[in-house]
Amino acid sequence: MSLAFLENLHLSWTEVLDIGLVTYIFYRGLILIHGTRAVSVLHGFLFICILYYLSGEFGLNTLHWLLTNFLGSIFLVIIILFQADIRKALSSVGAWGFFRPRRREAMTEAALDACVLAVFQMARTKTGALIVFERRVPLGDWIERGVEVYARMSRELLGTIFFPDTPLHDGAVIVQGETIAAAGCILPLIAGVPLDASLGTRHRAALGITEETDSLAVVVSEERGVVSVAEGGKLISPVDERTLKNMLWNLFNKRV
């Protein structure tokens, strides 16, 4: 029976291409939202669809009417609920370009060592700091909101920027390759995610920017002197000097 069905199934190359593209888009979408709060939203949406079907089957007319009107605007609802995830997906696609990915700025080993030394020197003195490293997705919007620096990476410069009571120490530093592009940058805070009470605004900002972009953020806690790394909206804490150096080295030397 299955063989007869396959024999009667006549598909043109455009139909095969159409099915393949839709399948791939759904597959990439599921990978994108895997492990995020969007999965919980999908579960809620699935429950509403089941409720809509049951209300129609059992003659619950009022409930069925309400759900019909709700599902009639489903595309608008999806855009509202998943606006952050859609924005992140589109920015990631745009960063890759049509033919080849956007090249990252390079960082020399000397600049990397200077950054790691500055971070752990600030950790020892419990000097709060937030350093964001740009990847493929440009951070120009947040650079414009800060004070443009565009200076070569150095331990002394990072220490000066984050020195307590200086005008720029409360904001974030954005790094492009081995260049400190801007300081005093105001970043979006992560919302709707329960965090440990010991994590402050810097940690929330690090999680917020890495959730919206593909950047990597390094945080130094001024209360505990602990170094943490945020990537993909998730926090790794604590990290030691060797681990941080390896993460930054892989960030700037991994082929894409």
C-alpha cells in the first residue's frame, strides 16, 4: 500500500524545494528556541489549540468564540510574544550576510593577556567591571549610547575606566578585536528570568546583551570579587584566569 502511494505521488522540483525549505526553517527555529523561555510559550500555545478543538467538539460556544477570535490574530500574537527571539534571529542572519559571514576583528595575544590581567587585578581589588566583546552581530547601537574611545586595549586603560568614582565606571566597555570602542555604555537588562539575589545590575546587563546578540560579556563583581562570563543569555560563574583566557582565545581565533 505504501509503495502504491509513493508511485502515485508526483512532485515537481519546485514542490520538493518548497517542502525542504519549510522543513529547514522549522528545524532552525526549534534549535533557536531550544533551552529558552520561548519553549514555555509554545507549550502554552499548544494548550490553547487543544482547548480550542475541545470547546468546538463539546459545544462550549462562548469559549470557542473567544478562542476563535484570539487565534484569528495569531500572527500578530506570535510577533508580540517572540519579538526578542525574532529580532535575535534576524540579526544573526544579517550578520552572516548573503555569501560569507561578517569577519570579526582580531585580537593579538598581547592584548588578550592585558585584558585578562586587568580583569583579575580588578577582581582582587573588588572593582566592579563589565566588558563586552563584539562578535558577528555589530554593537554600534550601544556604542553610540556610550562615550566613544577607540583606543588600543591595555591593562592601564581598563583599570582607569573602571576606577571607582570616575564618570565611566558604572557603564560597560565594548571591545572590537583589540580596540576598546566605547565606555560608559548602557546595556539592556535581562527580564523575566529569576536570578540569584547576589547578582547585581552588571550581571543582568551582561545577560541582556548576550541574549539579544552573539556577544560575550565578562563581569567582575564588586561585592564578591568574582569573575563571571555571560554568553547566549547564560551565566558561567566563577571562572579562573586560565578559563577566561581560553574562552577569549577561542572567541577570536575560531574559524567561522
